[in-house]
Amino acid sequence: ANASVAFPLGTCVTFINDDSSAVSIAITTDTLTMAGTALTGTRSLAQNGIATAVKITSTKWLISGVGLS
């Protein structure tokens, strides 16, 4: 959440799942939108998946990647 850590606009955070099961990429008070869709909220990253979230406004992130749902 921006209230916890105010990353500058344009910040990129990459997630890599090297686990044997899917992991959740959770969002609390900010908005996380899956690129190319209108889907918002917590995303799931499959085994061996990689995803990058980019901060596009003070409280909005856009995420895309392989194995992301």
C-alpha cells in the first residue's frame, strides 16, 4: 500500500515463483490491475512463473507476466 511504502511512480517489482505450487500476489488498499484486462485484486502466479508490477499512479499498479492469472 502507498500508505506503507510510497514507491515512486514507475517503480517495477518483479515476482518469481520458484516453488512447487502457485503463490498469491496480494494487494490491500492500492489497486492491482492485470494488464490487458479489467481484472483487479490479488493475482496468482504459477510454478516457474514470472511477473512484473509497475506503479502507474500513487495507488495503482499494472501487472503482467507468464503464469499469471
